[in-house]
Amino acid sequence: MLLHDEPPDGGQKDKVTRKRRRRTSPRRVTMADVAKAAGVSAQTVSRTINNPDVVNEDVRLLVEDAIRRLNFVPNFAASQMATNRSRIIAVILPSLSASIFANTVQGLSSMLLPAGYQILLGHTHYSNEQEEAVVRSILGRGPEGIVIIGTTHTPNARQLLQISGLPVVETWEWTRDPVDLLVGYSNEGAAVEMVRHLYAKGYRRLVFSGVVEAGDARGQSRLRGFQAETARLGLDASRIHLLEGCDLSLKTGGASVDAIRSRYPDADAIFYSSDIFAAGAVQQCRKLGLRVPEDLAIAGFGGFDIAEILIPSLTTIRIPSRQIGELAGRLLLSKLTKVAVEAPHIRVDYTLVPGEST
Amino acid sequence: MLLHDEPPDGGQKDKVTRKRRRRTSPRRVTMADVAKAAGVSAQTVSRTINNPDVVNEDVRLLVEDAIRRLNFVPNFAASQMATNRSRIIAVILPSLSASIFANTVQGLSSMLLPAGYQILLGHTHYSNEQEEAVVRSILGRGPEGIVIIGTTHTPNARQLLQISGLPVVETWEWTRDPVDLLVGYSNEGAAVEMVRHLYAKGYRRLVFSGVVEAGDARGQSRLRGFQAETARLGLDASRIHLLEGCDLSLKTGGASVDAIRSRYPDADAIFYSSDIFAAGAVQQCRKLGLRVPEDLAIAGFGGFDIAEILIPSLTTIRIPSRQIGELAGRLLLSKLTKVAVEAPHIRVDYTLVPGEST
DNA sequence: TTGTACGCGTTATCAG
DNA sequence: CTGATAACGCGTACAA
């Protein structure tokens, strides 16, 4: 037992360097344990799990019984090391609050779970810097695909995504230059449509209001659409009230009404970048005794339930949130199973839903 | 150039077993690559990343530069193998739609991301069988903690959670017998409170309506609370209209009004298990020309934005969804850092929010 | 059909 | 402070 360990050759190999380490934790049940319990080799256990057809019926039953008795759960990390497949799809989104993207995740999940994939979540909190960090740490997990909200990333993040060689689905925006796959729509076009609607309804002194932060390119696109179309129609395109550093809440929307009315007293319509703000604004108008839409028209964006039940019901743009997730999932599955992807860039339809508020 | 590399000792071993395998994929950059590029050992690269203080300033800079140049991203799976730490927290929830739990996930994430954990999502689609499968596959990832919605699981799922030895936080319900940690409230108690409110307001012919499926124990608890309290108050406790197989939507809520009125023509108040249903019902009443609350009172559950902006505003029970997530995250962090957990079972407060609808 | 021997990329351990 | 080496648990390749 004395240690003259490590006679590198000569005595060959020799024991002694053994017992090098006994990893701390109370070690989980492994395939080897199951194998021993079933009286077979670890390899047979592996086959029983991944390729049951090639093992003998009786051996299989033996192994399956051992698995159950020992409560064996295969270690995916080890499996990932061996196969280089993680069965993980990563979703990178700004935030899960306010449920804007919750349905997208749900749709995605409904496509991917049955295929055996799990979903790893990454929050950027609407910050591009965070996004880069999140992308980096997510790549470390070796996901087999990535779904990301938006098409606007830091150069580094974009490069990381690109060189990863993974299927990447950008969503909720449209671009001529996607990293890889795309399921989106034009926020600018949607905003243009809303401006036209307001114009057609007779409104001429339009105000745009919303969160347009660095990390929220979708808000920026909507703003650009507003500016472009109001200008084209010969209206004042400069009436913009940004809500920076505010959270996406009814309260924020309500407060904005006062600010906007003092800044643009003659405004006859406000176009909000989100239904949440718009709903808060409608509520505030009621408190102020302003009639909607006679005294002030209000439009939102998103197509949430809230738009429908509001009184007056809210004019909004409906985005097929869940469908975006489903399509993204389908694209990924095609790519992952080497099926030729017919259309790598899918444009989903937004719908202007006229309400009583305009 | 012929390959007689690796003559491990005498002639023994003999080659031949070499070139055993060249894993398919275009192999990613590894620590060894970085090490070579920086002219150090892989171990030093590892230290530079995980324990920068112990490496020489100049060596560190050298390594960091190589990391950047090669765009090296450490492989978490390998790290997990070596350390037995995954830096993953799993969240198991029924569904992300309708945003009920989205804020909980958000709150959890806000606590855990800064601590370097990532979030793995598992959807059960409101089915206990699914839950067990999800638990199993999630355990395979070796998460360091689990947050799960609900306290009602299949015996197997419960056992899996228990023997995993991981910190497990059950949420959104209350129980005397949690698996481990708990952040919840009594759905039954909340329903009782709502019944009392309705009673105090003078309503006597109450109807309970909601989704009470096998996998949704929270709905069941609310129902039990309704039954218990109506009975205690000497009211008819049998007026129950279940919405099975329906999705959580305004439409479902609206349709229920007609069904309920034909089944219980004299009903004077409906208590819905969700604000979504209640909002749909209010909308439907308006269409039918029913006055709320004079002809029919309506109450919801959840405390969503929708309750506040509805006209009439909705009486509801507000659940601190985000706070539940934050508290769960805090509990996990305490456990994971071995800090003594002062209170492993945290009761959060629900609030009855009186509205104009009752 | 089953078993044996690597090797995946990282970190813990121990020797310099 | 740095380097060499042995695990971690599984799947692939090949031999039996």
C-alpha cells in the first residue's frame, strides 16, 4: 500500500495511480449500475434504451426491469458528449412578461417536444449586450437549433450565431439579410397599414407613442413605418412620444395620454406600439371624460385579448404569435432531419383589426 | 510521417486500435485548441476562465486573447461531466399560453440568470402523465434545482422528484406535505374568500364555472373552496358548470353564459376560475343585453390586466405571479449556496380585488 | 446478438 | 503558478 506510484513504464501501467479521485457527490445511478443489476454489459443497457429491437426480448425485459428498480435516468450530458447531440433547442427572447412571446414559445414547444427536444430559455431583457452574453452562454450548451426574437443583433452576436453553423430562426421581424431561417413580418409595413387606416378614417394629426429602446428593433420599425407613411401622406411625421425606461403596463399607457395632450394639444389620434399601452390610454381617456374616438382616436398593436374586450374595442394589428412559434419549430425540424426546407424564409400575415376606438 | 505516435510503453498496446473514430461533426473549438494557440496547457485555459486570480497576469492575457481569436465557447456538457454541476434550473409548467405563468418564469429568471443559471422549460400541457415524462427527461439533464407549478403529481413523478435529492420548489398551491420547498397560496381559501364576498354583496344563487381537468389541481381546489363555503353559508353548492376540453379563451367564457343561464335560469352570480373566462362572459352579457352586475354578477380569478380595463371592471383574486417566481428563485439560490433557508415554505398573499362586476 | 475498448471536452488532483 | 493525468457516463466501432 506504500506509494511508489507511477513507474511510467518498466513495471508497466501498474496500479497505484488508481484511486485518483472519487468525485464528491453521491453519484447517481449509471448505466453500469443497471448493467450489473441485470447481469449484462453497459452497452446492452444502452441498446435497450436507444435501439430496443436489436436486443433479445428476454434480455430487454431484464434490463428494463433493472432500470425501473434502480430508477435509472440516463445522463444527457454524457450522451451529448458521446453523440454530439444535445436535443436542446434554445429560445432567446427579450422578456416573457406581458405574454407577447409566450404564445410563440408555446407554439414552438408544441412542435418540438413530441420530437424529443427540450427548450432552453434565454432572456435578453431587451438589451443587445445581454443578448450577446446570452447567445454565448447558450452556445456553450450545444443546442441543435436556436430560435431568436428579432433580426437585429450586435455584430458579435450575429457572428456567433453564424459561425455556430446551427440552424437559427429569427422571428417577429422581416429582413432581406437573415442569419439563416426567418419567420416574420414587416413591422414597418404593419405600421404603414395602421397609418393608412387612420388616414382613411379622417384623422390627420397623428401621434406615435411607444417604447423604442435600443434593444427593441420592432418598436423602431413601427416608428419608421409611421414616419414614412405620415410623411408620404403629407402629414406631420414628427409627432412622436417615446416611453423610455417605462414598463409595459396599463399605467404607462394611461400616463402617456396626459403627456401627449399637453405636448400635442390638437392630436386627433394616437398609435401605440402595444395594445397594453393603448388599453391604458383608453382607460385614462374615460377618466378624463374624453370620448374615444370622437375626441381622440386610439390604436394599438399586437392583437391581444385585451383589444377585443375593451370598450370601445381597440383597433389593432393582430400578430399570429403562436403560429410564428409553430412555423419556427417546423423549420427547425426540417433542417434537423435533413429534409429539404422548401421555404427558409416565411412571411406570416398580420391583420389590421378595426375596432371602435378609431 | 507514418503514424507511430503514442507508443505508450514497451511495444505493448500496439497500435491498430487507433484511428478508431473521427467523430462526424466538424468539431468545435476546444480548450486544447486554445491552449495550443496560447502556448499553455489546457488546464491553464480552464483556470483562466474559472479562476483567473490564480494565473499570471501575462499568461491570462495571452489566453484571453486566444479565446477571443478562436471564438472559443466552453462546452457546458463536458464541464457538467467533470464537475457534476449543470447550472441549469428546470421549470415545469402546464402551459405558457394565456400568460398565467409567464410572469412567474420571468421573476424566476430575473433571480437566477445573474447567478449564472439557465432555465430549461418543460411543458406538461395540463396532463399528469406528461408531467411524469417531463420530469424524467428533465432529470436526465441533471438540473441543480426544479421549479414546478402545482403540488399534485403522479406518485411516480413525486417519487422521482423526491429521490432526485434536488431542491424542488412547488408553487401556485399550498399543501401540508410538499416534496421540498414551497411558494404558494391556498386556492381553496381564495375561492372561499370570493364566495364570502359574493354572499356579502347579497348574491345567493351562485354558480361556479371553470376548467377542472385532471391535470389542473388548482381549478379543483377552487371548486372545492366554492363548494365548501356555499354549503357552509346554506346555499346550493351544486351549481357547477365545468368547461372541459375547452381552451382558455374569451370565446369559451362567452359561450358558457348561455349554457349556464339555460341550466340555472335563476343564477345571480357566476364565479369563474379564470379572468379570461369571466371577461368573455361579461362581453357576452353585454351582447345579450344583460346588465352586470344587476342581472348577473361575474367574478374572475387571477388578477390580470384584463380585469382592470373591463367595463364593468372585474372582481377578481389577484395572484402575485411574478413574486412567486422571484421567491422560488431566492429559495433555490439559498439552497444551492448552502445558505440556511430560513423559511422553506412561503405563503404568498392573494388579494380580493373588488370590481364593478359584483 | 453481445461485449470490449476507446474517446467526447472539461475539471479535480497531484507533482513539479 | 503550471502541467500531466485520470475521471465523469455514455455511444461508436469493432471483435467475438
